[in-house]
Amino acid sequence: MVHKILVVEDDPTLRLVLRDNLQSEGYQVAVAADGASAIGRARATIPDLIVLDLTLPDHDGFELLPILRSLGQIPIIVLSARAQ
């Protein structure tokens, strides 16, 4: 069984690096560059794991957490360059 991971990251370079590295490890990877896309992709694919950036152009990652958690018990790893 191939595990599905959703990467939510607005930085195109980091998004590409994460996608490529996870795919090379055998994961099926979907990507989203903003909060609206993340919600849509999460609902469409129901991933096994979400890697979530907190700083997105249209949503704060903290706002997305309850929405994404409402889809089921999907583990979420938070990525952030914030100092706090």
C-alpha cells in the first residue's frame, strides 16, 4: 500500500524539494501552494499525512489546522520559519 502525503508549502523551491524527496522514498505526494488548494486536495485525496507550512499567502496555517483535522485523524507535521 502506497501512503499518500499532502505537502502544503507556498515556497516553490521547498515544495519541489519536499515532493521529490518524499516521492523518491516511495510516497504518493500531492502538493498545494495555498490554504484553499490544501483544503481541496485534502478532501479529494484524504492523505495519510499532511506536511503544513504555517505561513501561506491566503491563510494562516493555524487557521487551517481545525479544518484539516475535521477530515479525520490525519497526522499533521507543521513546518515553519517563524521564530516563535
